[in-house]
Amino acid sequence: MCRRVSPPHRRDMPPGMNILTANLLFSTLVFWIAARIYLFPKLGELSPRSILLPILLLHSLRHLGLMFLAPGAIYPGLSPRFAYPAALGDLLAAVLALVAIPAVAPRRPEAPKPSGGFSTSRAP
């Protein structure tokens, strides 16, 4: 007969260590490895535009900062004076990154030309 093993309780975890901290550390490690393999060897050959696009794509994920406002996703004692500005600031950064992507994305002949506020060229 198998004995059911219960998950570790919060008090069993090392102080200061939680899932969000581990997530941040491992994500940073993955991005560092990817940069060492793909970016650093070609850095001298790349244009500033081609370097900016991955940075903007990365920052477009900052909407995840809205997790500060999700009940149960954060430490219950987290001050709303920190949580709301942090969450909304991350959302604003994500929106600005998304808006900037068309300005730096490579142009393809078959792609439609930007219009309105995204236009980078003058109409004849």
C-alpha cells in the first residue's frame, strides 16, 4: 500500500526562499544562457534596431506585474501603497513596449505600411 506524502508546509521552507524568488532566479539564468549563446557572439554584427526588438518583446511581458493585484498570488501583508503603483507601472511599461515594437521591427515588402501615430515616413 502506498503512503500519501503531503506537500511541505510553509514553515519547512528556508527563510526568504519562495517560489517567486526561485522563478526569478531561474528565468534570469535562462536569459543569461541564451544571451551567451546567441547574442554575445554576434553583438558586433547587429544593428541597434535588431537588438532593441528582443528587449521590447521581453518588456511587453511586464503585464505580469498585475499579479501584485491578484488575491492569493502575493504575500498577504504586501502594502497596497507598493502593489498598485508597481502593478500599474509594469502594465504601462508593457503597453509602451508593445507600441514601440512596430517602430523597430524589420520592414518586409509584403507588410502593410504603418499609418497614423506609427508612421515613420512622410506621405508624398
